[in-house]
Amino acid sequence: MSPIRSRERFFDLLTTSAVSTWVSSTTPVRELARGYIAGDNLGVAMEVAADQVFKGLNFSVRFLADRATDRHQAAACTAEALAAINAIRARPELTGTAELSLALTGLGLDVDPVLAHDNAVTVIGAAQEAGILVTIDDEGPGDHDATMQVQRRLLKEYPDTGVVVQAARHDSLDQLDELITAGRRIRLCKGSYTGPPSVTLIRPHDIDLRMASCLRTLLTSPARPLIATHDPVFVAITERMMSSLGRTDVEFQMLHGIRPLEQRRLVDVGRRMRVYLPYGTNWYEYGIRRLVERPANLWLLSRSVVRHR
Ligand SMILES: Cc1cc2nc3c(=O)[nH]c(=O)nc-3n(C[C@H](O)[C@H](O)[C@H](O)COP(=O)(O)OP(=O)(O)OC[C@H]3O[C@@H](n4cnc5c(N)ncnc54)[C@H](O)[C@@H]3O)c2cc1C
């Protein structure tokens, strides 16, 4: 089985309710997973954001909401995004550095795509007034098509909205073709989710080749490239292409807790760097996804599961 497929199976096992109750209370796993989270609440996340800004980084906050299963939950998630906008607004030192990453499932995508759209409009409108950028996350193959439908509508109304392209999808280059337009903010990442073989590439080598093609397409386009990777190879290729193409508008993006020294190095050499700051008490699934992405963590995770059994 491909390492990516086994990683996804392991993630599925760790997020079943019986195992997750145990693993989330296992101290080393809990501590490691929480290293990827900016904090349990908005107040703490804002302190982390201010620290990043002090160090010369920009940031993107993401509230780790449950998937909304009714309008009430979707409204609560919308209210949290508006609270984040107000919290950023209240701190003048954060002016011009902030982005919100939005997961449409939190805003009601499962309940009704129209509801998710309307809630996103409320958030994007408020963010725009406050000078804060917004990017729509791609939550994986199960949500991709519904997300794209809502996103197409949002892009007509708010063309500055940032979008995500997961290189690992078979249709990633077609997606770039559809999305590329002058100035559009496009976040290119390898993609965290494995879908059926008809939807996503499975072999790491194939994903890397596709990432390279997407990178070339994006960097030679008039869109605004947001390169979301920790991979030293792709950081180096991006830097080399930036100098050969004379592009200075490229933004690097990395996740909180991953390669912080590299994040600082990029700032020190004059690159634009944004760190993604997820926050909230609902940290388990996000934290475990990050842990299984790193082979070095698998031993620790396997030991926790074996002890559980
Ligand atoms: C700002 C941002 C937003 C993102 N948004 C999305 C999204 O909307 N949808 C989506 O599917 N994916 C998203 N991703 C995740 C992305 O798709 C990858 O899963 C993730 O970034 C790992 O891929 P990589 O390019 O770093 O390469 P990899 O080959 O996975 O990793 C390269 C190197 O980075 C380091 N590294 C990577 N992951 C970890 C880790 N978890 N812990 C410790 N070290 C690590 C290791 O040194 C590794 O060798 C986002 C990533 C970023 C940075």
C-alpha cells in the first residue's frame, strides 16, 4: 500500500471515537498534536499572531469548528469569524498583516450550500471593511465539489477572495486554468487529503511532479502565488524561479509549528511569509492530521493505539 494511503487509513483509525477518546488524553500525543495549534481560544491565538507579526511574519487565523449540522452551529461559526475580525481590528499593530482562512463546512455547507455562501458573504464583507484578507480552504475530496460551487459564486462577488489548489488532485492543472486571472490570490499546496484513485494522485513522487508543474504554471501566470509548503525542495525551486522571473509578489505560507526557523529565514532574506494559525478546543482532528503527515511521529502514535487495545 502506498505510504500516503496507509497514512490516511491510520488517520481514519485515530479519529474513530473509541480510539480518539483514548489518544487525545495520552500526554505525549496530546502535547505533540497541540504543538500545531495556536491556542484554545481567540485571545491566545491573537497573542501568537502578534508575536508572529513582531517577528516580521503575516498570519492567517483559522477557527477549528465542527462541521455545522444545523443553522445554529453555522451561525455560531460565523459569529466566531466576526469576533476574529473585531479582535484583529482592535490591535493596530496587526493592520495589513491578517488573513482569515475559512472552512465552508463550518459555515453550513452540509446544511445548505446557500447558507454557507450567505455566511461566507457576511464574513468576507466584514473582513473587507477591516482590510483583512480571506481565503477559502479546500477540505478534501468529499467537500471539494460543493466548495468549488460556492467559491465560484463568491469569486464573482468578491474577486479578492483567496482560493486553494491541491496539487495532488488529478484536475489541479485544470483548476489552475479556471482560476488564474490577474491578481487572483491562489494558495498552492500538495494537499492533505487522499481521495479515491480517480480523484487524487497517491504516489509521493507523482504528487511532487504535479506540484512542480502547478508551481511553474502559477509562477508564470498573472495570478498572485501563495506557495504553501514546508518542502525544502519546493521552497528552493520557488526562490530560484522568483529570481529568474523577477517576481517579488510571491508569498510563502507555512503551518504553525512546522519549520519555524525556515519561516524566520525566509523573512530575513526579504520574502513575504504567512503562518497559518489554527485555534479552538476542537484541535484533535487537525492535530492528528499533522502528526500522521510526519513519518517520525508514527511510532509514537502506533504505541498509543496498541496500548489502547
Ligand atoms: C498555509 C497552508 C494552508 C494549507 N491549506 C490547505 C488546504 O486548504 N487544503 C489542503 O488539502 N491542504 C492544505 N495545506 C496542507 C498541505 O496540503 C500539506 O498537507 C502540508 O503542507 C504538507 O505538505 P508539504 O508541501 O509541506 O510537503 P511534505 O512532503 O508533506 O513535507 C515536506 C517537509 O516538511 C516538513 N513537514 C511537513 N509536514 C509536517 C508535519 N506535519 N510536521 C512536521 N514537519 C512537517 C517535513 O520536514 C517534511 O519533510 C495547507 C498548508 C499550508 C502551509
